[in-house]
Amino acid sequence: MDFILVYSMPVLKRPMTETTARDLFPGALEMMILESLRRQPAHGYALVQHIQQRSNNLLQVEEGSLYPALQRLLKAKLVKAEWGVSSTNRRVRTYQITASGLSHLERQISSFARMFEGITLVLNPNEGVTH
């Protein structure tokens, strides 16, 4: 069975045994948005597409999660935004990472790497053992 990780707002009454969709850990979406914006400024739909493509379609970000995350990043001054017109003549808000967003991203990536290492050691206890 294949799984697709979907980042969505948590549903409090969803049973833990449900395996059709998985939420990411807190901060993961913001980290992926910042990494995407480090490469180039983008509007919301382009961010969704970029994350989905870079993850080989394993991750799907829903609009109900993306735009609140972008608002949190704007409020924290980790990104800035300006209105413009897309290639299809639609009004879009384009987001760009700030200098503080770049330093925040670096700290988050480092923290994630340490957390991932710890999780890997727990899931594969024999790999971290040195005698």
C-alpha cells in the first residue's frame, strides 16, 4: 500500500489507527515553504506545486494549511509579500524569504537533522551502537 503525506489542519477526533493520510510534525510545512522560497519567490499555488514535485508526489499541501502557515511566516517577518499579476493575468500575492527567514530556516534544518537522527536511532537501535 502506498501512502501520501498530506499536510492538513489536525482533526482532534480522528482515530490514531487511520492510515489514509498523515500529518507532518509541527513546523515542517513552514520549513518547506521557507526552503522553497530560498530558491525563488513564489505565490501560493506555485509553493504547493513545488513541494509536491520535490517530494515526488509524496507530500500534498492543502490550501487550508498553506495560507495560515504563510500568514504565520509573514507575522514573524520570516517572509514578505507583494501583490502582482501572474502569467495568466490573475492577481497573485508573491512571497519572498527575508534575511531573518534564512537564518531561521538554517536553525530549523539543523534542529530537524538532530531530531531525525534521534528518531532513526530509536527505530534502528543497532545502527547507533559502538563497542
